[in-house]
Amino acid sequence: MAARPRGSTSPQQRCPACRAPLLVQWVGHTAALQARVDLPPAEEPRPYGPAAAASTPNNLVWCLPRHAHGPLRLRWTTGRHPPDCPHQHLLTHRCPPAEPTTLF
């Protein structure tokens, strides 16, 4: 069994392009996907409705319950996800468009 690489105990990372804080983890057991989502402050509300409206077939909505003890764990959302779920709902991270660096 291979040793875990150093520094991989926390799934929290930064985007290499825009340096935004990210939560990166594998979600699922049988067919897992690697999710990369922006990691907002715990007190910031992120309701399910607006996230579901902004999602696309290639940009899934993830539910992030925050427990007092234990690591952050993303959950899949499906069509049966409760619309009044109290947890944060996150979309896949997308870097903001870069401003042009040339004048011509």
C-alpha cells in the first residue's frame, strides 16, 4: 500500500490560477467524482434553489453540511433533495475571467 503524500490530510486547497480557497474531494463510493468547489465562510448562506437554478449538466450542485466535529464532506444532490435544506449548496469552482495584460 502506498504512503499518503505529505500535506494531503486536509482536502482544503487553493486554486492555482486565482488562489481562491477550494474544497477538493472524491464524492461517491461506486463511481466517484472529484469535486472542486469554492469554500465559503461557514456563516454564509447558500440555499439550494439558486444553486440548482445556476447548475448545468456539467456543473453539479453539492450539499455541504458542516458538523461541529469531523471533516467537511460533500454530498450529492438529486432531484429529491429537499428545497429547504439548511446546508450550504455549492457549484463547481470556476475562476473569474482574467483581465487582459496587454494594451493592444
